[in-house]
Amino acid sequence: MSEIPRWRTNWATRVLAHLRTPLYRNGYALVLNVAGTSLLGVLYWIIAARFYTTQAVGINSAAISTMTFLATAARLYLDGALMRFLPRSGATATRLIQYSYLIGGLAAAVVGTVFVLGIHWWTPSLEFLRSSPSLTIGFIFTTIAACIFAQQDGVLVGLRQAQWVPVENTLFAFVKMLLLVALARAIPEYGIFASWAIPLVITLLPVNLLIFGKLLPKHIRENVAPEAGVGRAEVMQYALGLYTGYIFYAASSRLLPLLVLQVAGSSVAAFFTLPWMMVTSLQLVIPSMMGSLTVEASREQTKLVKYSRQAFAQTARLLIPVVLFIIVAAPYLLHLFGKSYASEASTLLRLLSLATLPQILTGLYLAIARIRRSAGSVVAVQASMFVISLGLSYFFLHKFGITGVGIAWLISQTIMAFILYFTQLRPFLWPKESG
């Protein structure tokens, strides 16, 4: 039997060493989670369309979207605070997690209750949620569960156990699809929402048994010196500051399709929405890798420059080939959805995907600001992006149609990346220059 060539052994050794590095291992786990949940989400709605009426799909999808929005609002960005403070929390980690769960759960209960009580004002189409006590209580309880479910991910990442995030979400997705089919005949009106709610609630118990029974004790035993001056007041101040920035980020992302709809009409908005959904999924690679940077550099702040360069380089290695592929294959990808999409939106898809590259620099700076607990800097950048991106999009949309939105998005991302590179990031990416 011939011996294994030395170059193969060396290559395998380097790959294993690379994957054992927490910065890369946790980042890849979060990227895998994004890819897996996106694909399984598409499959879930394909199955829903086959087993349920169009009316049921429309009503239930609106209820699910509303519930997830309320849960996101109720989180108060405490999941981000957990990622930032857990790595150096020491024995206080247990209280920090419990406190975050309590605050998030109470906030979710309040916003869920207020929404249901005023549902005839907010969204009359979801009035069915008040048709019975079980539906009303179920919606509020699911909102609470969704809030804590999302915070679990912040806990797992903060404990440097991000590999459990795709496992948790993949199991949730498969159980959700099984229940989707199983409940189609039993409760055809609300089976879709129930298939989402039931596994959401059930998975809280095993995941938190894993966290509090195994992962948290291991984390506390690791003899990491707790970060000084971290109490509940500091954590809440940090979280609420970042929450303000998140609102600007979410608004710039979610209001853009509404802007196109308002200015250009529904038919043009249809051509815009598909490329926008594709690229926003691609953009999630950046916060995934930068989330891992936040954890590792929060744990060892003396290595912030080293970890920042590594995270930037690895994110670029992941995104550049994909962006180049999309630029070449854009018309072929969109042709899968129809000839009109390929002819109307190919240039838009290319521009939006290209704009992902300067976003790496912006994402890197935001991660560094979070590590340094500079919530004001995060808010300033995300508020500026909100104003620049939507302002330019509105201007260019009138002149060039949806292609103009792509131009505006590329320009706004490039401007922000240029400013941050020359004012903040050069010492991190080229540390020898700062010496």
C-alpha cells in the first residue's frame, strides 16, 4: 500500500488546525446556520403552499411575520449584549443569562399583549387571533418563546459554542416541516402557525438544559478573569444603545422594498424584491463572522488587532468568490424565476451583490465598536447609513428605476467603508503603519 503524500498530510493538518481555531470555527458555524435555515425556510413554504389554501398561507404567514417582528423588538438587543459580555463574565454568567431571559420575556409579554388588545387598529386582517382565548394566549406565549429562542443563540455564541446554533435551528426546521404536514387536516386554518409555535416552545427546554447543565459550568471552570465593572445597568445601557442602532439598520433594510413599491408600483417592486432577498441573505455572512470576532476579542482584548485582521480576511475569502459568481451568473440565476426577471433585474442583482464587499469594512468597524462598548459609534454609523442609502435610493430610483437603487446602495456602502477605513480601520488592518 502506497504511503499518503506528505503534502496531503500537511494540508489536512492545516485545515484541522484552522477549524479548531475558535474565531473560525464559531464563524463558520454561524454562516452554516444562515445557509441552512435559508434553504430549509424556502422548502417549508413550498410545502405549505401545497398542503394549505392560499388564504391560509397568507393569514398564517402574516401572523408569523408579526410574531417574529414583535419578538425581535422585545429582545432589546440583549442577545448582542450576551455575545459581548458572556466571554468575560466568569461566575456572573448565570445571572446575566437569567436576567436577559427575564427582561426579554417580560418585554415580549407586554408587546404581545398590547398588540393583541389593539389588533383592530394595527392589523384588522389578524383579528382571528382574538376569536378565542386559546389563540390569544397562544400568540402571546409564542412571542415570548420566540424572544428567548433568539436569545439562546446569543448565549451559545457568547459561550463559544456556536456549533450548537445550526444544530438547534436545523432540528427546529425539520420538526416544523413534519408538523406542517401532520396538522394540515387537523387544523387547516391555523396549522401553519401551530407548526411554527409548537417546536419553538418545545425546544426551549432541551437547549437550556444543555446550556445550564453542561455548557455554562464548563465556561465558568475555564478560569477567565471577569471583566471589571460589568453589572446589569452596564449591560442594559449597552444593549439599549445598540438596539437604537439596530432599528436604523432594520429600517434601511426593510423600508427599501416599501420605497420601491411606493415610487415605482407593484410590478416593478416584484422585480426588485427577489434580488434584494437574495443579497440580504448573502449579507448575513458578515455579521456571522463578525459575531465570532466579538466573542473572541471580548475574551482577549489584547488580540483585537490580530483577530480583526483574521476576521476581515476570512470574510473576504468567503464573499469575493460568491460575489464574482453572481456578477457572471446573474441573468442565469434570475432566469430560473422567469425571463422577465432576468431582463429587468440582472444589473440590479450585480450591483447589490458587489455592494456586499465594502460592507465587510463597515461590519468590521461595528464589531470593533461593540467590543469597545462604544454604542454611540454604532448608532452613528447605522443612522448615517440609513439616511444616505434611503436618500440616494429615492433620488436614483426616479432617474434609473430599480437599477438606480443598486447604484445608490453600492455608492452608500462604498462611501461609508471609505470613511471608516481612513478614519478608523487602517491601524487594525495595517498595524505596522500605526507604529
